[in-house]
Amino acid sequence: MTEVIRSADELREKVAGWKRSGMLVGVVPTMGALHDGHLSLARAAREQSDRVIVTVFVNPMQFNNASDLEKYPRDEAHDLALLDSEGVDVLFAPGVDEVYPDGFATTVSVSGITEPLEGAFRPGHFDGVATVCSKLFGMTQAGRAFFGEKDWQQLQVVQRFVRDLNIPVRIIGCPTIREEDGLAMSSRNVRLSATERATAPVLHAVMQAAASDMRAGKPVQTALMDAQAELLEAGFRDIEYLELRTVEGLRPAPDLSQPARMLAALWLGDVRLIDNIAV
Amino acid sequence: MTEVIRSADELREKVAGWKRSGMLVGVVPTMGALHDGHLSLARAAREQSDRVIVTVFVNPMQFNNASDLEKYPRDEAHDLALLDSEGVDVLFAPGVDEVYPDGFATTVSVSGITEPLEGAFRPGHFDGVATVCSKLFGMTQAGRAFFGEKDWQQLQVVQRFVRDLNIPVRIIGCPTIREEDGLAMSSRNVRLSATERATAPVLHAVMQAAASDMRAGKPVQTALMDAQAELLEAGFRDIEYLELRTVEGLRPAPDLSQPARMLAALWLGDVRLIDNIAV
């Protein structure tokens, strides 16, 4: 049975026992509302660690938008049942006061790689991510941590601060899990209407087609402009970015002369979707 | 023999071996130019840990003044001899490129407690302290870290971010070590001329007298004003602060109704001195 722990002190004791037995701890940080994408991370953790902790914490510090925070889906009973079926050892689900007690005053900030893309549209978001992940690595003392490539920029940010602060955890990126029609799994997808849900897979299809065109020699900027027009035509709105970036530093990639990633953020109804693919 | 290690990878391997044997690691972060104050920390670490690492790194990120950084005394051979005589296991002395390699982009910041006193006169100083200490805790994986009370505000800042980021290290503050005439030991003291060195102990004497007056009922602000006048009369210049603050939150303390600390920073010739005492 997956054990639910809510206090950092109790988690520390649990982990200390494991560590004394020489066990390697794997952690999967999540915000709950678990789907197959999360479960694929739990499975990777299960395969590559002796004990697995999945954390569920909807982190207010990484939400720049109060309404998005409020609407973020939560269903702990369902999450617990899923984690139990995957053989996860601990569901760590602390309250906000446990993570940010009175007097809390510390921020972990990453410069450079946090500035474009999500950073440009979600001020303070990556400070929240880096700070809470630092805390979760400290609390769990995990030797391995598993993140989805769906949040590609987040994965780069986490790898950056872990290396910079010499935190003894290895960050492992895992492939994006998609619905059969190509839509990247996301906890926010449940907020799409039936019509929007039918439109949503167009994002991945258009990105794949643009990537294919680029590989066939179409200029990068032309391919991106054409893709934007197709997305607006399909019913998406407010394309915040649809860009080609270098894989690691996320610098603008004007062509395919180095490994590149196409990344997108846009809105469908009142749901913000993101996706990214290798090019 | 104290072993000198310069690479974080090599240190990690050394520490991993200790940890496998269940040993508790103590660390004493320093900027070198070691004196009896540092050695008292090494002795405390020796008593309270199975293995002791003293780090020597003159951290450019915590110097707001290029000249102060340049003039900061360095004598590694002497430091090593002292640490060897104290039975320290490892002197970790990384180069700047080892601590801040190309691409380094992360800052640990503490708000609130970092703003007055040193924070007001040394912009960015505590970001540098918190960031490098986070790194040293990660690199050494120490279970205990020893800091001098001489840098009282620094001690509070380190305790704050360690608690906030759930870093699994216990911070232990150790009493300020003084010369026989009362001058707080500091690596910067060697830069005092003979005349200045003769004047320097007046700082501690004046602070003690002011504290005594306060305890006897003299109003706090009057006692501080009188003390400032005496210091300027004695030959100190540019008193940056001489204040009474609450012990933990470092909030202004208008009276002795709660535990308080008197803290001072001022100049003697071209050397900046700091000190603090319980009141």
C-alpha cells in the first residue's frame, strides 16, 4: 500500500531508515491530477530506484495567475489509487503551511534559460519551480528525480540549478506521453470542452508537419509562420510562442545546424496548452 | 595528514566512502587566512562529527568591493599546517572555475533578514553567501556545519535558507574568539597598522560599556549615540551601523524587552571591522 505522508519531519524519518539500508530513493515531483504521463515517470522511478516517492503539491509560488491556481484540478483519492497500483512507496502530499511556514524567505533563481518562452509569459514561474524543487530534493533526499519532457524548459531549469548548487540528485527526463490522437497529456486537458478536446490534437499535428517541412528544407521562420496561421485557423487563440530553440541552452535556432526543439504555448478556450518536439 | 582536495568530483567520492560507513561529516566553511576563531570551529567540528572538512574559498560572489576581494589575505600553506595540527581530514580548496563553471546561473536569495546591517552596506553580499554555502553543503553533504557568531547576521541567514530549502545539515553557531585585549579575531586584522591595532580593541570595550549601561537602565538610543561619539573620538571613522537588534529576526530593538544583540560595522584606517555582542 502506498503510504500517505504530509509532514516533512515524518518523511525525513522514513527516508533516513531507507538510507541506513543503503537504498536509492527516486522522487517524482507532481502537482497531482495524475495521468498516464505521471505514471510513466513513477514507472521509470520504480525501475531505477529502490524506493519511490511521488510528491503531490500544487505549488502556489509557481502560479503567476490566481485563477489558474484556483482552477487547477485536484483529486487526491484518485491519485492515491493510481500510485498504489504502480507500487509507489510514498505519496508525499504536504499542505501549503508545511512547505512555506511562517517566516519562509528564500528563493532559488536561475538566470538566462528562464527568461524566454514560459519565463516571458509567466513571471516568477521558474523561481517557484526551482525553489519548490530544491525543497523537495532536500526533504526527500532523493538520488534520482524524474521529470517529463513535456515541460522541456522546466527540465532544463531543474538540471541547471541542480548542477549549479551541487545538489546530489540525478535528474532524469522522460518522454512526453500522448493520447492516441497526439495530444500531450496534461492535467489541464480535463478543462477542455468536447469541441476543444477535438481540436486540441491539431497542435501536435501542425508542429510535426512544420518540423517535417524544416527537415525537408523549408526555412525555419516560414515554417513557423505557416504553422501559426494553421493553428489560428483551427481555432486556437493567443499563440504566446511557437519557436525553434537549441535543445539545451534554449537559444533561438535560426536553422537546423544544431540540435533543436520546437516549443509552443497557446490557448484553446480558456485553457493554456504547451507542447514541444524534437526537430 | 590533512588531505588537500580541489575538485568537487573528487570530494564527492571521498564523502561517498565515508557515508557508506555511516559517518557524520562536519564542515567548516572559511575564506582561509585562518586564525584561532576558525580553529575553534574546526575543534567543534572534530568533537561533533566523524570526519571534518574545512573549505577554503575566497568567494568572489560575496564581495561587493573589488579592492576588498583583491586585498583579502591568502596563505594556503599556513592554513594547511594549522588544519593538520587540528586533525582536520580534508582541506577543500577549489578554484573559482570549479565553483562557478561556465554557464553557472543560479542564485539563492533570502529576503527580510538580509536587508538591514551588512545587507544595507554590502549589496549582493548575502546572495553570495547563501549561494556558495548551498553549494558547499551540496558538495560536502555535511550533516553539520559550523559558523562563528562573529558574523551574526550571516549565521542567521544561513540558518534561514537551510531551514527554508530543507537542506539536511544542522547549523551550529560557535562563540566569537577574541584577542586578549578583546578584539574579535578576523582575517582582516592583519591589515591594521600598529597604531590601528592598538586602537581596535576600543570597539569591543565601548560596546561592552554601552551594553552595561543599557542593562543599568540607560535608554538604548542614548547609549548608542554616546558609544558612537566615543568610537569617533578614539579614531574610528565611518560608522556604518551601531545598533541594537532582536537576536533572531534582527528587527530593531528599541529596548531590552526581548533578547537583543548589539551589532557594529565601522572603519579603522582602510580596514572595515565588524563585531557583535549579546546585551
